[in-house]
Amino acid sequence: MIILGYLTDGTDWKVDDVDLGSLTHINYAFATVKDTSGEVHENWNRAIQVKDLKANFPHLKVCVSIGGWGASNFSEAAETQESRELFSKSSIEIMQKYSMDGIDIDWEYPTIPGGGISCHPDDKKNFTLLLKQVRQDLDELSKRTNQDYLLTIAAGASLSYLRAVEMEELNQILDYVNIMTYDMGGSFHVTGHHTNIYPSCLTEKYGETYYPGGAYFIEQFIKLGMNVEKLVAGIAFYGRGGSKVENKNNGLGSRIKGEHGLYFDYHDIVKKINEEGFNEYWDDLAKAPWAYNGDTFITYENEKSVAEKMKYVKEKGLLGVMFWEYQTDQTKTLLNVIHENK
């Protein structure tokens, strides 16, 4: 089973801090598309330590992750043969520079406006062409080095994303798909779960802010042509929330009248429950927790929900799990649950 963690260059980490006994893969985030030419670049401060990780722990697979929320120029990079070739060439150069094992592309999202990035209806077919180019170049490199290289993507868990990609084509190109079964809702307009595996009857169906849970989207990936053995389910080591939440049903399914889209690291959520007067609740249908103090609502993962997600992954035969982000669970509480239930 794959146990993959995203590790960001912007966090203060050291080689000795990374629990390599519990991880099989790391996606090192983020390189970005420099401009409309399609060239990929990095401005990392700590990536030299990746070489130390590889030297000390050869079993660990490390991929350069390109993109992230609000990362621009993907649409332009995928548009022409010239830009696709430059994207691929420059991505592979970064991969080789740091002795990495592959490339993970996190385009958020093809054809879908959001995060201030440009998009175009042709992104759908162009994304496939971009991935084909990278796959072709990685295969050519493999012939020269006698080493296999990974090509993966981070994919959105939404109906709009499912309409934005050519799933059967991607199934032929990619080694696996990291489905971001988090940020699915729950912190805008009406509270709900953002990383639940199953739907909740308690969550008010308020327009497009209602989401049916990660299992539903995983099943849609399979129906559209992605092999179940290539799917990696996402686990959130962070929470989302809002303030001035109506005191109804302990905050779940209630309107957010104050700030929305709030972000909380997992260790900060634990502190709020243990020291700051937040109560923790459990939705047994969604298999997901939430916390509420009469004003602020937080949707997140805990040990129980992670164990439920691991149970689903094993029962359905998925390739494994991934999580965002390593440093947001400093006690390794959730990572230990993943490892114990693999």
C-alpha cells in the first residue's frame, strides 16, 4: 500500500523529523510554471535535503509536485506542442537535479476558473496531450538510465473536475491518481464536512455546497475509466471552518454568517478541543468529526475518521492513501493511525 505525504519546501523540516518508517512516497511541493512559455522552475530553500532522504532511505520514492492552488500558466503550458515540450523538459531537469523518482502534476483545475488562474475549454484535451508528452519523455529517460519514473496527478473530488478530464486516456498514461478527497465543502455558506468519506443526512443541501463524500467521487473515477488499483485517496491533516455559525445541531448544517474558509492545522484543532472550549462531535453516517464552540465550526479528520477511511481503501482495493501536509500533524497522531491500519 502506498502511504504518500506532501511535504512543502516552505515548512521548516529536517531529515531526522520525517517519519520514514511510515511513508513510502513523498511529493515535494511545489515547483511552478514560470510563465506562459510552459517552463517549470523552482525556488526552493530546503530541497537539497531531498538528496539526503534518498541517500539514507533508498526505498522512499520522491516526486517533484508542480502546481498547487492558484498556480497559474498551466493552460498556456498545455496549449501548444512547443510549450508542452518545454514543460516536460524543465520538469524532468528539476527531477534529476534532486535525484527524484517522478513528477506529480497538481493543476487546479483544467477548464475550471478559480484561484485567479486562466482556463480554456481546450484544457481538457490539452491536459491529456501534456501528460502524454511528459510520459513519453520519462520513458525515453528510462531507456537511458534503466530506471522507472513515476507520473502522477493530484485530482479534484468534484463533478466539475470529472467533466474536465479525459479519464480513460489518463488511465493509460498515469501510474496513479491522488484524489483530493478534502476541501469538498463545509466552510462556505453552510457548514458540513470537508473530507468525509460518506455523505451525511445532517448536512443541509444548500445548492452546490452540498457534497456526497469521498467514496462517491472515487466511484465516479472508476466508472469513467480509471482503474481502482491506480487510485489514492486523500486524507486531510488540517481542518476548515467558519465563524458566527448558527447554534443549530451543534453547528453542523448551519449557516455561516461570519468568516468562512478558515484553515486550521491538525495540532491546532487538538489544542482547541483540549484547551480552548471546543466540543468534538461525531457524524456516524459520514464517519467524520466536527468541532464547535457555539460560534466557530471546524470540519477535519481525527483518529477515528482516518481509521474509517483506511478501512474503505482496503475494502475497495485502492492503491493507497495520501495526505496534505506532513508538518500540520506534528505529533504524527494521524500518520500513526494510517500506518497501524494499512
